Amino acid sequence: MTKVRRPAGSGPAPELKGLDGLASDILGRLDLEASLLAVVNAAVDLIDTDIAGILLLDEGDDEVLTMRACTGHRSVGTAHLKAGPGQGVAEKVLATRKPFKVDDYTTSRSISHDFYVIAEEEGTRSALGAPMMVGGQVIGTLMAWARRPSKFSAGDLQTLASLASLATIAIVNARLYETERAAVSRLKEANRRLEDQYGLLRRSSRIHGELTRLVLDGEGLTELVATVVEHTGGGVAAMDVTLELLTASEESQALVDRAVRHLRWAAGRSGSDPRTVTIVPPDHFFERWLLVAESAAGGATLGHVVIGLDHSPTSLDEAIIEQAAIVCALVLTKETAVLEASGKAHSDFVWELVEGEIDDEGEATRRARHLGYELPERLRLILIEVENLDAWAGAEAGAPEAAERRKDALAGSARRLAQAGGTTPVPAARRGSLIALVVKGDEDSGPVRSLAGAILHSLEEAHSGLRLTAGISGPFGFAAGTTPALVQAQNALCAASAAGSGDRVGAFDDLGVLQFLLAPGNRGDLRGFVQKVLGPILDYDRDHSADLVRTAEVYLDCDCNLQRTAARLYIHPKTVRYRLDRVVELGELDMSCQRDRFNAQLAITTLRALSLQDTRK
């Protein structure tokens, strides 16, 4: 476009005729940058100047002006111009809020020379500026520069001021449009989030309905875990308050181990809130995302639900585990109620059995079957004492009710461990710090001793801080007149506690005469002691009309002297030696061992004193 220069000082009337069309063009634009460029181009044309530019205050800064649109310039410095307080014509306009002009940079003393280098590069000599005002506040300036000394007229000032007003309106309109567009965008985003939230709530509600129906239909935790697996695609497990596994999806051991480590760590942190969904990112222990949620009811922790995911958890995953934790609490509460309803019957049966109050085998069998047990003919009692049970249970449980549940859960763990090696349920009960387990038992205490030791080891390994000791009763049935199994187990427990050795399992069978010193026995106990020491020898004497017991009695009475024994019995010493060899073989006695000699002599003395000719009667 060819510029037509007009003499300085001439009126603006011809140029102002085009402002109406320009205003329509500028106001019809919504693009701010295009609007500003249209204004500076119009300024160059209408005022017949060389350079025009718009400088706006930086957002959040009411002192620094920055070039936003420029035309006719030659220098990069002009395009990136920034004017601070007191610098150049633009800052003069900003400070006075009025139009300002400089007819010749080289002679003017009204402005600073901060931009003299840029003026030299551009070859500019004069300038004219008008403020851009909104609500009485200056938001920028519209500038015009000429490469000659100039006498800008009042018409030029009016034209520039009009263009500055148009630029201001364009800026306001563009900003309003941007604000509206941002508002629309926010509304769309809010609507999208609401739709997502509605979809989440709808899916969460549907899943909650599925999980709740499981409880109403009488299903258990296994079905709950399967449903959660179906909706999350991850591994799922449910644990009780002691962190013992209740049920889990397939191949979930690594998940359970990681969850237990996390929960034990969290329990040791002061101020930690377990009643939230915790998200644990993958680490070198576990390569999946871990979600942990507490199952609680009435302010007490009942257990935990954990999920392992291959992907970062979504809001739906979090909602699912929250719902699963609630339903898990319902299942556990229902199971607790059922257990509490039947627990007294189980507990009463176990304690009456081991205290010897049930001496009728038929009654014992009927009650046991009613409770789901099949009792063997011979039983043994494993009595476990937890020395620090109250401190251990209260350390993590908090509320007294939760501590009691933790104690009962420990007894349940002991029962499951006792049952693991067999095929039938094991009657078990807890009374204070004592856990009673009724197991199959015969004359050999070795297998039951090994079982008790394994139970103690497993419990202490799973629950750090526990101190356990066990006592094992002798084999018992339902015959009247025998010392109750509970008393026998307590005596063995007392002996094991007092022994101070590494073996924390004591068996009543191994006490020997000590069993009578700890608690005087009755006739049935004495018969049992005689049978244990002399039973096979007495049987041999009866079946073969032999005299092995009498030979052993005289031998011991003669201070184990072979010649004196033969003389007392009127037999050859070789015959004495033969009979003693049979005694040692049948009774598994070592006559060179003082303890075996003592037990044999005490058993023979008891036999003679109580006339217990047949110890099996």
C-alpha cells in the first residue's frame, strides 16, 4: 500500500472517515493478536507514521509495559521492547494517563534516553503515544514513531486516541471471549467429570449390589474375593485382625506377604489412620500396585481386604475395595455372631471334657458330633499358655472388644495348626491366657509332643512378641476315677515352665514320680503309672506263668547283686540273668540307669501295696 504523506499540522478529517469501517472490522474479530495488528496497521496508515506498536502491562505487574503488536519496525529490539518505570514515551503515557508526544528525540529533555540505541537502529526521531484505559486504569499504550522530526497535530492525537480506544475495546472483547471460552471449557470439563462420577457411582452401586447380595444369599468370603477379582482383574485376599489369611485368589502369596509387611509397618507409625484406602506403588518387594482397605464395624477392626493390580489404580478400583471392605466386615460380623452363639457350647464341651466332668462315652460322643467333632477312643490335651497375651493383644487392637477378638483369633490359629496334620476337626477353647486343644493320642507321647512344638514355633513366627509354653496330658478316655486331663496338662506345663531349658513342651508321661509330687494321684493314676512301667512284663508273667516281676523286685532289693538274688530265689545265677534280660527287653528298662531302676522299684512297690495284679482292670 503506497503512503501519501500530508504536511505536518494539517487536519485529520480525511483519515477519520475510515474509522467507522475500521471499527467494524476490529470489533468483529475475536482473535486478540489479529485485532491488535489491525490497530497498529491502521495507525501507520491514518497518522502517516513509520512505526506503530501496542505495549500492554504484564499480567500481575502494573509498572512494566511489553510490546504485544508492532509494524513498520526494522530492529528486533523494537519487537521485544519492554519499558519500565520512567523509560521512554510509553512509560510517560502510563504515568500521566494522557497522550504524550516527542517531536525530536535528539533535542527533547522530557524523556529518558534508555532506548536511544534502539532509536538509532530504527532511525526514529519523533513519537506520539495514547493511553489505553479500562475503568479508569491504564492497561497499555498505543505508540506511533516517525523517522523524521514531526509536529504531530491535534488531529493526529485524536486519531491515535480513537485507535487506542478501539484497541482497548478489542482487548476487552477478546478477554471476555477468552473468559467465556474458558468458562465453557470448564463447564464442559465439569460436565465430563460429573458424567464420569455418575458412571463411577452407577458402576460402584451395581458392584455394591452384587457384593451385598452375596451376604444376603449366605455366601462367604471366598465368593466375595471371586467377585472382586472379576471386576478388578487383580489378585485379592482377605485377612483377619491378626493378619492371618482368611481366603485369597489363586497365586496370591506374594500379595499377602507384601500386605502383611505394609500393615505391620503402618501399625508401628504414630498418627497413622488405618481407616482409609491405602495405595502402595510397586517396589522391589512387589511389582504390582497394592491397595489396602480396613474392614471395620462399631469402631473395631475386623480384618483387611487387599488387592494387587498391574495398572495404576483407578477411582473405580478404589470404590470397589471400599465396598469390598464394607461387605467383608458384614460377613465377618455375621460369622462372629454365629461363632459367639455356638462358641459357648464348644467352649463348655472342651473344658468339661478335659476337667473330667464327662465320664460317659456316649454323652461325650453325642455332644461332640452335635458340634461337628468325631472323638477318637484315646485323647490327649495340649494346653498352651500365652504368658504375655494381654499385652500382645492390646498392642495393635486398641479397644478391649478388638483385643478379645484378637485373642480368640490366636486360639483359632492354634486350632487350625493342630488340625493341619489330621483329617478331622480339633476341639479347641480359650480361657484367659490358656488355649486347650484336644487331639488324638495314644501311649506314645512323641507325635503329640512334636505337634505341640510345631504349633508353638508357627505361632511365634507369625506373631512376633509371643511367649508360649505347652503341657501335654497323658492319654485319656472317659473312665471314672482318673485325674482330669486338664490337671495332668497343667502339671506338665508347670514342669516345662520350671525346667528352664530350651524345650518349652512338657508331657505328663515324662514326669515319672514327679507327677505325684506335683499333684498327688488317685488310684487310677497309680494304675496308669504301674501299667506304663511294668505293663508288658506283667502281661508276660500272666501269659507264661513266669515270675519276671518277682525276679526284678528281689534283684532291686538285693542292691542289684546277681549272686544274692539267685540265693534268695533258689535259682541259678544264669537263670536270674536270663530273667533280667527279659525284663529289660519287655519293659524297655536300663537297669544300669538309676532313674529306670527307681521307676521300676516304685511301680513294683505300688503294685504290691495296692494289690494291682492286673493293671488293665
